[in-house]
Amino acid sequence: MGLIRPVSKSGSTIRIGINVIICLTLVHSIVRANAPLPRAKPTKILPSEIGSFHLIGPATEIDAGSEKEAPGTNPLKSMVGGYYESADGAHLRVTLFKWQTDSAAYSSLTTLRQGRGSNSDSQTETVGTVSALTDDGIVFFEGPTSVQIISVGDTQRGRAVELARLLAPTLEKGEGDIPVLVKHLPNWEVVQRQAVYATSADVLARGVPNQPIVGEISFDGGTEAVIANYGQSQLVIVEFTTPQFSIDNDQRIWTRIDELKKKGEPVPSAYRRVGNYSVFVFNAPDEKTANALIEQVKYEQVVQWLGDDPHLYQRLQRYFAQTSAGVLVAVLKSSGLSLLFCLAAGALIGTMLFRRRRAQRAAGYSDAGGSIRLNLDDLTGPVASRRLLTTKQPDQDSR
């Protein structure tokens, strides 16, 4: 159904009311059902003109009040919604979700692309940090913002991509990368296209339905999780921010698994604690396959200091010691090689000179072993008198 163009004050009021209703509906599906709905207000976050697109009526912003949310819920800050029209009359609905962290924005992207039928060719369009084509538009995230652009009526999806490319550079850049946890998935370059990232218990529960064990996972302290499918097996990696959180959850998970087994309720095909990760495999064909999948998950610890690094001096000292040792070893190796080369070259040159001089001496002297050889058969050539020692003839008078 197409949009009615603004031709009167009453028509503009109707469109504003429609925008408010749509935004309220979207917020209601994201925040908790028992939370009070916030008020909508005009905003200038969406530009009125961008490329060949112009905003139809004012955009509406809803403050989600995420700082009051309970632990384990999505840290949504606000949401902005509005409609754009292109020069050729195409209509697009744009919704921006502002989050507290880049990870939450990426989580929103994975949920949006799954909910609207992400296409297999989602990687052919690169908008923002990560994007995905859907059945009726495109979703992408950039920094702490996730964006959904939906074509209205008969609008081509290409118009949604065009608007997304214009809108992405206007958003906050953030870290410019996906969460590191996603890269710890086996064959992550492929499976991340359909993976679901969770920064709240609600998203994790929706991503792993009919598995009561996930209800034991606490998202206190910034816990995050990623869900990916490998054939019929479903792999879940939950990352805890501290070893203590990991240990507490691990103990609670094992206790709950024993209880579920006794009751005959669904349990994971395999479970293991790997570093600060809790790794689950659900719906695997057998336990061996599940354990083989867990074996591919490697825990890599990353520590970031909010202030000055208290271990900076020790790290620099260790770095310089290792660097100096490396330089010393390199110098010794190069000196040893140079010495060996010089000795080899000297020996070669000395041998050549020795052989040459011996050949010269052999050509200048007799082969009679140093004794005088008489030329009785006239076979010996003339003697080189210049090499003979001259003797002083005795004086006749001295006899």
C-alpha cells in the first residue's frame, strides 16, 4: 500500500500519527512487555534531504530509557523512525535503533535479518560494518546503531540499498568490526552470515527455543553469546566477563542439567566450560559429533584496561629483554657466518697461491732431487744461467 503525499495539514497530522504508532509497536516488541511505553518526540537525527531522497514529514524519536532496564535486557537507548521518498516517487520506511554498545547493535542486526528473511546473497551488499539484504529491504549496523530500511508498496529493493549507502556515513563509526566472540566460531567466515548474537537473556531464549537450560545463564556483568547452526547441530558459545562469573554459571548449569535429566526434559547434546566460555551443542545426531564441534572452540583471552595499564613497565621490560636477546642472537649468527665465510675464502685463496708458487718453483729447477745432473746424452736443455749462483774465481796471484 502506498503512502499519501502531504497535501493538507490534516494529512500531515495523520502521517505523524501513523509514524508514532509504528515506532511504539517496534519498541513494544523489543523492550519488556510490562515496561511503561515512552513518549515519542520530534527528532533531527534523520536528515531531511539525503541524495535524491527527502524526508516525508517529521521523523519521530522514542527514548527507551535503557538505563532503567533490569540486567540481562537489551541496552536500547532510543529509536527513530521516518519515511523517505525518492525523486521517482519510491517510498521507504527507515528505523534507526540506538544502542549503548556496538555489540548490542550487532545483536539487533542479527535479529532483524533473521526476522525478515535474510537472503543468501546478503554478503553481496556491503553497507556499514555488516549488512544483509532481506525480502523487502536491507538491514545494517554501524557502531552503536542498527538500521532497518523497508521498501513500501512496489518500491524496488535497490532503492533501499541506495538510501542505506547514503545514510551509513552519517552514523557514528564505533569500533568498525563485529564482536570478537563471533570470530571464535568454527568456520566463522561462513556461519556468521546467519548467526544470531545475544546480549540479553531474551534474545538467547528466542534463538534456542525449547531448551530450559539457557534460562540458567546469567547476563550480569556484560555476558554475551553467539548462536550458529552446523547442519542439524546448534552451537552456542556464552562468554562471561570474569572467571568468577564463568565458574558460578558453570556450577549452576551442571546442577540444572542433572535435574533436567531426572525429569526427562530436553538437555544439551554436549556441554563444556572452555576458559570463560560456556559451550553448548543442541540437537546433534550423537554425542561424538557434539564433542567434536566443541573441540573446535578455542578460548582466547583479551584484556583491556580502562585507565593506565598497571603492568606496562613489566611488559615493556620483558619486550626490551626479548628484543635485546633477539638482536644479540642475530649479531652472533651474522658474525659467525661472516667469520666462517672469511676463513673459507682465506683458505681457498691461500691454497691457490700455494699451488701457483709451487708450480713456478717446479718449472725453474731440475727434477733430480736437488742434485747436479750431467748432460751426457744431450737431452737436457740449456741451463738458465740467470738462476745459477755465481762464484768468484780465485785470483791467480793468491795461489
